[in-house]
Amino acid sequence: MISRVLTAALVVLAFVVLLWGPKGPQHWDANMSPQERAVFEKTVWALGH
């Protein structure tokens, strides 16, 4: 289960980096919807734990 969550988190993170990377982190953070922010925070939490 842990590895499945980690794999999903890595896929989401890779998708996010590919999609928003060129815009830069400040731009991305400023324009992030609440839903996107929730996914991002869950991904960071999953990677950190």
C-alpha cells in the first residue's frame, strides 16, 4: 500500500513538474486552485512520510 501511494505521488509530481515547470514556482503557487493545492500538499506529505 505504501509503495502504491508513493508511486502515485511520484506520477502526480512528475505531471505537475512537466505541466507547470516552465512557468516557475512563484507563478504556479499564485495561480494554483484550491483543488490543485490540496493534491500538491497530499503529494508532498506522501513523499515526506
